[in-house]
Amino acid sequence: MTNSIDNKALYAYLLRLADSSLTMGQRLAEWCGHGPYLEEDVALTNVSLDMIGHANIFYQMAAELSDEAQTADELAFLRDAHQYRNPIITELPKGDFAFTMMKQYFMDTFNFFLYEGLSQSSHEPLALAAQKALMEVKYHLKRSETWLERLSLSTEEASKRIQKALDDLWFYTPELFETDATMNKLFQQGVIGDYGELKKKWDSHVQAHMNHCELNLPETGWVATGGLEGEHSEHLGYMLAEMQFLQRAYPNSQW
Amino acid sequence: MYSQGLTDAKGQEEPADLLAEFQAKIDREEKIEPRDWMPAAYRKTLIRQMSQHAHSEIVGQLPEGNWITRAPTLNRKMILLAKVQDEAGHGLYIYSATETLGVSRDQLTDELLTGKAKYSSIFNYPTPSWADMGAIGWLVDGAAIMNQVPLCRASYGPYARSMVRICKEESFHQRQGYEIMTVLARGSQAQKDMAQRALNRTWWPSLMMFGPSDKDSKHSEQSMKWKIKRFSNDDLRQKFIDATVPQAEHLGLTIPDPDLKWNEETGHYDHGEIDFNELFQVIKGNGPCNKERLQARINAHESGAWVREAAAVFQQLQSEKNKSEAA
């Protein structure tokens, strides 16, 4: 079964998954010690840890498929911004707590349906990894969903902030569902699910929750695109400069 | 006889019979529990010590949090995240344990942020290199374990019990720190130098973590009698040095103390004089990072105020809604 799968396409797709999780986890980690209260410090770093864990698994799978002898760490620490394949939303600066939670909610909802679909993948290692990630993402989604409710339906300041976060982030979400020729190939092979279906599920879940939270979707804005082809915002370069510093400054070292 | 110098919160002398019973219970190694009678001074001492401990865990997130986004591998990043998360968790347990003494976490947080309460001086030192993550785990957590293992037998039940779990986690932390140092010490010359510099920075401040020398320790005697403290500062410090010197030798690193040498007669390492003036300066607020650390906590607290308020208001609205639905 595995032999019939296009390894190059799978490799590229695994990087999309891994890069998305790593950049999300990296941003969340910036909250460490700076959360609004202690329980949140623990929760934010916990979600961050899960996401970096997912990234690690996907990088390892990608490294195994690679023709060159690559390691998960080399994929994370020695690729430049144009080689990263995450959607732009995951690299955006953490912003305030409302921005972080709105972004988290969008990604948690996306990951929930994504991993649910990938749990059925014809490529068994991917199915297993998705099943494991899904167990954690269920908690992430429950948490970010509840936070959105709390922030939207409580004080005026919180509802203003969460509405602003929605306005600022909404047009970064279509990019989550972009596909390319390699992904289409994987879809035909049953390795990944239908991203059109994924978008439908995401839309309906998000719409319902936005209604419940009495939040209004913005009408116009710049629609983000490019991550899949390695075209990123200005923010990713800084993130990588920080994240990759030791590997770049002390090449070929053991840590 | 136990009542000498012990007064309650209103300045009245504590009843001698209760005091005698209290001390006898401690002497029998029975735990004091939140609802038991206890002298006001015992309560006050515990609140001071436990809240300082909790604050240290919280402020202690910062020097290590400083390297999470720059950890050199995915594995190191995950380990460091988990470790710092543990520290926040320790802060939570100990705040909760302290609340059993009749103070609220809000009060304690306020005391930290206004500078009224102290936290461990060690966290006022900077972590400029990755090797500091190793040195902190190895030495700072190592020193903390020396201090905290005896606290698992502290006379106050909630404190002792929280410490049992904390010590288990600290022991992992210490090993991961030593492992970071081991990898660096076996690495390139640049990595060895990085490790040595971190050891140079951390050695003396970690010795200061045991507090002033016994002759100047103002809280020690009473705390020993109450079995909040089991060993003197100097004894614990010596135990730490004796355990750590061979570990440094194993790494091939040099402890920055020219007077450090094995003493056959005493069976301990002799060490150079500790500059306690530095410790007192740091405690007073004049350490390299005191202002930054406290400001980081103040900023987190202030910029999170609207989140806490929103959560409280939401909870209030929910419970009103539930009540009206039930009615």
C-alpha cells in the first residue's frame, strides 16, 4: 500500500502539518510566565507542548521519507522561511490574549476536523499519528471554544477585544483550506481527506459558534495566501531567527 | 515554658496549655492540619515561607522561559516547556497549601507584585546562554532538592504533602539539567566554554540559596523547634557542595572556587568564603534582574486583568442563568 503513495507529495504534506504545529507551538510558548493567571500559564504551555509534540512526530515521518539523510531537528532548525509550508496565520505574532485565543480556536477547529479525516488515512503511520493528535486536539478545542464564549459574552472590553481579533484574523483562515497538485494526488490515493469537505465542516462549526458568541464576521479584508508555496509574512523570518539561533551559530553540534 | 515570647495576632500571650499540646504533637512527629489550633507565629512563619516558596516557583518560570523559544532541538524545547510548566504547577500547589492557612492567593500575589514578599534570590540572575538551562537544572534544582526533601517531613501537613510531589518532579529537573551539561561538556570547545561560563555564573548564587550562614539566620531556631526546618542552612549547603563537586569533576568542569578542597579530617569539602553581602543586596532588590523579573510579573498581571475580569463576570452570569433556569 505504502509503495503506491507518492513519497515526495507525502513529504511535502507532512512538512505542511509539522510547520503549522511548530509555529503555533512556538508562538504559544511565548506566553510562558506571562499569562493572565497561573492556571493559564500552565494551560498555554501545555497546549504549546502538545503542538510541538505533533510537529515532532510529523517531522520524524517526513525525515524517514526523505532521500537525503535528514533528521526531524534539521527539518525544523535548518530550513529557511521560504521552505516553511505553514499557513500564514500560524506565524503571526501572539498579540493579546484575545488574539491568541481566536487564532487558537480557528486552528483547533481546523485540526479537529483535519485529524478526524486523517485518522482514516490509507497511510497507516499518518492515521496513527492523527489519532493520537486528535485526542489532544479535542481538549484544545473545548478550551478555546469556551474561552471565546467567556470573552465574547462577559465584559465590554473583552467583547471588543475578541471582536477585533476576529476582524484581524478572519481573512487568514481561507488559506487553511488551500491545496496544491501534490495534495490532490494524496487525496486521490486516500492518504488525506477532501479539503472541500473539511472546509464545509469548519465553516458550519465556526459560523454556529460565532453566532452563539454574538460575534460578527468582517466583510472585507486582505485574504492571506502563499504559505503552501513558501511565501510568508515578515514575521516568520524573525521567528526562525530566534528559534534556529543555536543550530545556526554552532553548526553540527550535539545538544 | 513554650509560651515565652509567643503572642497571638492581637498581641495576647498564647495559652500555655494549647502551646504545650501543640509542641508535644510536633515532637511526636504528628502533622498539624489546617483546622488544628496553632500559634499565630507558627501560622505567620508558614505563610511567609510557603508564599516565598510559591512566588519563587512563579518568578522562576522567567529565567528558563527565556530559552524555550530558542531551545536547540525539538526534544530540548519540549523538555524545557514541560519543566517550566511543572514549576508553574508547583506554584499552584503551594499557593493552594498556603490558602489553608487563611490567606488568599490574591493577597499573596499582591504582596509579590508590591515587593512586600520575597522570592528566591537565584531568579534575579540572568540566563544569557543555553548552558544556563543546564546549570539551573543541575545546581539550582539540585540545591532546591536539598532544601525541600526535608520539607516533605515538615510539621504542617499540607506543606509536607505538596512537597512530596514537588520533590519527585524536581529530581527529574535536576537530572535533565545535568544531562544538558553532560552533552555540552562532551561537545565542541565552544560548548564546553559555554558550560564552564554557566557554572561560573551559577555556582556562588546557588550556594546562597541555602540562606545566610547559621550564625546570621534569624528564623532558624524557632523553625527547627517547630519542625518546619530540619537541618541548618550551613549543613544543607555543605551536603550540597559534597554532592556536587564530584559531579563537576565528572563533567570535567572547574568549580570557580580556588579554596575548594577535600578535607580528610572532616570528610567534607572546604570551600572559600561566600559573599553574603551579595545575597543581602539581591534580597534587598539590588540583583542584576530584580527589576526586570518583578516588572515582567506586574506586566503579566496588569495586561491579564481584563481576562480575569471577563472570566469572573462570565461565571457570575452563568450561575445567575442556571439559578433562573432552575427556578
